[in-house]
Amino acid sequence: MTNIKSPIRTLKGNLLLTYDNDIWAYYQVSPKTISQNNPKAIQENKEQMANLMQLLAPYEDVELIMFPRTMNLSNRFTKLSEGFDQNNPDIGSYYAKETVNLLEREGTIYRPSFLLGLKVKDQYIAESLKEAFKKISNELADEVLGFAGYERTDGETILKKIVPVSNEVSQLLYSFSIRPLAKEEMIYVNRLQYIRGMPHKIEDENHWQDIEDIQSAIIRPVNKGKGILKVEDELGESYLSILPIGTFPENMSNMSIFQFAQDLNFPVEFRMKLHYPELGGSQGLQMRAGWLNNRFKDEQNDQEKHGDEPTDRVLTIRYLLKHMRERMSNNEPIIDWLGCFVVYGNTKEEVRQRSLSIIKLLSQSVRVCRGKNDQVKLFYKLLIGQPLGGQMHWKQRTNVDAIAELLFGTITELGMDSGWYIGRQDVVGLNGSKGEKTELEELIYASNKYVFLNPLAIAEGIRGALYDAPHMAVTGKTGKGKTFLVGLIFLYSSFLEAQSLLIDPKGEKRKWFKKLVNNPYYQQNYPLFVQHLNSINYVTLDAKKKENYGVLDPLVYLDRIDAKQVAQDMINELSPLGKDHKLKGAVLEGIQKILTKRENGELVGLMHVVDWLEEHADEKIHEYGRFLHLTITDSILRLGFSYGENNGLDFKEKTTVLEIQDLTLPKDDISPELYSDADRKSLCLMISLGRFCEMFGKRDIEQKTAVYFTEAWVFNKSNSGRAIISSMARVGRSQMNQLVLDTQFIDDLGTEDEKGNYGIVFAFDEDSERDKILTHLSLECNEENRKEMKRMIKGQCWMRDIYGRVGKLNVHSLFEEFTEALKTTEKTSNSEAEEQVA
């Protein structure tokens, strides 16, 4: 049994004093989110990192740490619960708890966190020889007192003296978004080294004052030479293995080790101990590099003298030495370093399998070692406050550019810090078991990067968000998973304190929701969800029922200005008038006359305008009115053309699903010139429906509202339709409204300025506009990204969140009842047979 002793003598703030009288300062690095699909941004980050590493050279010893910081999901959902529907909080509370249970069942939930440590010079420059002599005398006095058995100067006093120097370092690092650790953070990151893999709460472990309490764990090897350590503490026990990197390729370009560690589906640390060796002097690197160059130059000459070709080894070493000497002559620092993965788990076998995964995954480019007989030494070497020192085994020597290639301080996150779970960021790509035919479920569970979304928080404005816009857009080809994602967000939104309206022209949602609530299996196993679906207000607009006549009549529910515009657009959509100014003028005159009657207290509707046209003395206008009358009578159009006998749509219920019976939308690839009469009738009603959604969103600025509009692509087929989409999008934060637009094309979102109304974008593949999608998401239009889109399977999409971060999302529902309710097709024996064969 080996009791590992920490090098720490004293902690104060972000400073640490070791028993070797070294002083270290530790900092939290605010990670920068980058997308692997954006090479230019990655290169800019590397250049910034190389600059930082060059600036740190005077401090000689540096430490880079990435560790998985525990996420307290329960606390995050407790905060989310403040927004649950006050009249029915049970449904939100139930699914919040179930989300936490199901995700935590997979293991500890965490996010990567980054630390930078550096050794602060304790021999700071004295202003005069007298001060320098006084400082040396005090140090000697401390030594003498120590030998005599008296207490030396306490550690806190020493650390107080170094605070001014530490502050100078902090000022240097602030421009890189690096800040000093707070006292509690400093305690926790030290304590964490001894409780890796053990369930704990950060707030319970960041208050220890005594160093012995922080390092209370017992570390011992599991049998000799097994390469695994057992850690025992009052919190429990865990197992860990430290895997040092043996060799890197000569060219370290794109060796993004920190990104690799994040993409693993289990918690892992990556720690680096760095030392900047002296370049000049008799023992400096420049002198030693010269000796080595001469040695291998002689070896090459000797080989050539005997008629042999110089070996690749000799040529490679001479090439590397040449470049190293050139950099040193330009005073560019060289760095010696040790890099290690720290893998932990609940069992020895779990740690062994995870270690083998890392070794295997990197085997094509990096040699990762087991270090079986050196686990205790490595554990001690990697502790905070330990320098690289005389470490020789597994030591690397590179320039600052190579360190930058490792992508320290970068993450690839998506979504929000709190909210409902909607899936996981993809980390596998085409490396799944079946390449591009890999099933979505395998891709989902390969990732531990959970994506959360709080729909209503977007509409309230969030500090630090890049997009100050409340709406969401879901675009892409039919059959890729758009409808499922919109439905998932709608269900979660229905648990919150907001009035939600889902426009479902085809009537799919009600059909599947009702099918589930009538299923005995779901009634028995998910009664709360069944009750919730039954509480939704389902409205089916059926033109066969007289009580529905005119519910979408603009002359019934809109004010004069809006009613005039929508009525004109509806009639023009039904029968485009083009440049026939005579008929256009007649239509406008008729609308105005009928609106004037409404203002005089008469009950009117759009059918009165049709009647006025039909009764007109002019033959052409009369014939046009007769045509409209015949077209509207006994058709779905009676929903929008009435005599004012019924009230317009008006919902007070919390959650409503609205559909139109017998509505037939045109196919998305048909030109408007080829629309059938049925197509035009449907589009005519959609114009009024869109305007109603706009009014729904802004009628009560004290009430949070959310409108989910599916099949919105049809609006882009006409100028009037595009105007309605634009109007709906302008109803935003000031009216406490959110629009979730389900459409096919990025261009459906409007002009470049109008696209800015959408704070979150989910873009499923659409092969006809891949470059437009990439441009809108600020991704590079290169072959790699086009190929990435082409190979997206059903359930995968790009997501751009409110912080401007972009990544590939694997959409996922945790609950089988959700998945069943959001189905859009029923599997048959034919599709099942194909899946089995595949």
C-alpha cells in the first residue's frame, strides 16, 4: 500500500506553495467553441495558442489540464422547473426527474474544463541590492530556524509576497480569456485528483481547509504490473490508469488530442507537464543541438564514404535538428513535455477496456503506453504543483506550434446549459460500424455530448448569446426527421408556462396522438402522458360543418387595414389577376365597401365581396364574381369565405393543435403555374391561417406564446406568402412570442436581414442548396462539408445555437411514449425485411 503525499504545502487563492518552495499559480481557461467543419477558425485558434505558449516561456514550468467537470443535472432542472406550467406542474416535474435518471444511468454527466498552471518565479527582482540582501538573509534565517526545530515562515506569508507578481501574470492572461481560480475552485481541483470516478457534489468538496483532508485518499496498485491503481476515500472507491504518450508522428499537424479526449464516450483527463529548457549557455539546447548535428553529420558522411545511402533515421534527425536550430536562433522557445491520459471507472475491467479503446483508436498515429510498472510514479508526477523535473521516459520535445496543434482550451459544444434534452452532438461521423449506413442509435450512444434546449429562454434574451432573436427554424428535405424534432420541441414546450399553438395542416399530429391515448399499453404504463395528450385542445376545421364557416375569414377577425390586405391576397391566390387592373380595382373596391358596412355595424364577411362582384353591372366583373362564387360554394374555401355568421378563430386554451380537414398542399417541387384548383384553394386558406398566427402571437403582450408552423414552405411560393412569414417573424420578444418554423429551404426564412430573426437553426440536408445552408451557418463551402451533409442519415442535422456554435446533432427522444406519439409512418413487413437484410 502506498500513501501518496501531495507536493502542496499551502494554498491561498489561486496560488500554491510546494514543499520544494516552488510557487504555482492556477487559472481557469474559458474554452473556445470551434467546429471541426470550420478549418479557418481552427487555424486562427492554433495561432493564438502558439502565441500564448511563446509568452509563457519566461515562467519555465507550465501545466495544461483538461478534466471532466461534473454537471449537476438535478440543480439545472430545479431551475428549469420555475418555468413549468403552474396549473399542471406534475407533467414537467415527472419528465425532468426521468431525464436526470435516464442520463445518469449511463454514468456521470460532465463537461470538459480546462486549467492552466505556471510556476511563478519566487526570486522576483529586487529594487536595490539592500532589498535583495534582506530577502536572502530572511531566507537563510528561515533555514537556520528550521534546522533548530522552530517553525519557518508560514506558507501564507510567503504567498502574500508573491501576489503582486501573480497579478502581473493574471493581467497577461486576461486577454486570452484566462482568469485566476477562486479559492473554492483551487481546493476542488486539488481534491478531485483523489476522488476521480467517485460520485460527489462539487459544493461538498470545495470547502476543505486542511491539506491532509484534501489528499485523504489511499492510492495502491492493483496487483503488480497490471497498470491499474485503486483509489480509496471516504466517498468510496474507484480505479484508474495513467496512459503516457510514447511517440507522436514527426509532423504533428491536426493532432488534436484534447478534442479526441472530449469525443470519447467516457470521462477522461488529459494532462501535460511542460518545461522550457534554457537555449543558450554551455549546457543550453543550442549547444547540445550543435553537438548532435555534428554527430549525425559525421554518421551520414561515414555511410556515404562506404558507398551506402544515408538511413532514413539519420536524414530525419538531421532535418529536425536543422529546423530546431533555426527556430532557436530566432529565440523561438522549445518545450519538453509529458502528456498523459487519465482513465477511470468503477471496476478494473471498465478501466482496462477504456484504456484499450484509447490505445487502439490512436494506434495509427500516436503510440500510447500502458506504463504498467510506473502508475504510482505517474500519479505523483501528474499532481498539481509538480514540475516536469528530471522526467526522461515518455518525454517529448517540440516547438510551440506543435503544442498548439493539440487544441488545448477548445470544445465542440451545442445547445444550452439548461433545458430539455433533444439529442447528442455527433462524434462518430462515418466511423460507425456500418459507415454511412450506421444506425442513428449507435451514433447517439457513442456520444456523451448531450444537447439541451429551453425553448422559452430563447425568447427572453440570454447574456452572452450571439443571436438576440427568439425564433427557431427547422429546414430540410421531407423525410429527414424535421417533423419529429419539431414535435419533440412542441411537447417539451407544452410542459412550460406558455400558450402554444401547433399548426398542422395535414392533421398528422392529432392522428398519432389519439392513436397513442387509445392504446391500452400506454394507458397502463404512461397514464400521466396520456392525460397530458388528452388535455390538448384539438381543433379540426371541417368545411362540411356550418359552424366552421368563416373561422378564417379576414373580414371577421382582422382590423380594417390587415383585413383588406389579407382578403386581397386570398382572392389573388385563388385566381391570380396578374396585370388585369380592372378586376384588381373591382376587388379592392368591393373589399372597401364591405369593410365600410362592417364599420357601420353590419355583420359582414368575404362572401359579401364575392356577391358584390357577381352583382356588378360590368360583364367582366360580373363573370369574375360568378366564377369565385362557384369555386367557393361547397368547398373547403367556406372556412375563409363567409357572411360573418360565425366568430373567427380565438383560442384561450394553453395548448392547441389546429388542422384543416381535406387540406391538400401542392408538392414542393411543383411550379406555381402548374398548381391545381385544389392546390390554390389550400394556399388561399394558408394565407389567412398565417395571418391568424401573427395575431395570436401579439394579441396579449403579457402572455408568453409559441407558434409551431409546419409545412411553412408553401408561403415561399408567392409574394403574399413571403410577406406573411416575414410578419410572423417580426412578432418577437417584445410581444413575448416565439415562432418555430418548419420549412424546406433556407431561403424560406426570408432576406438576409430576416434570417436574423431566427436565433436557433436546425438544418437537415437538402441536396439542392447545400452551399446556401453552409453559408447561412457560417461554415466553409468545401467538399468535406458537402460530403458531410450528403451522408447525413435520418435524424441528423446541423444545429446553430444561440451562441453561434455549429455542430451536427443526432436528434433523440429518451422516452418511448414520445417516440410513439411523434411517429409519421407505420412500419410494414416490407421495411422490416429490408432492415433485417441490411
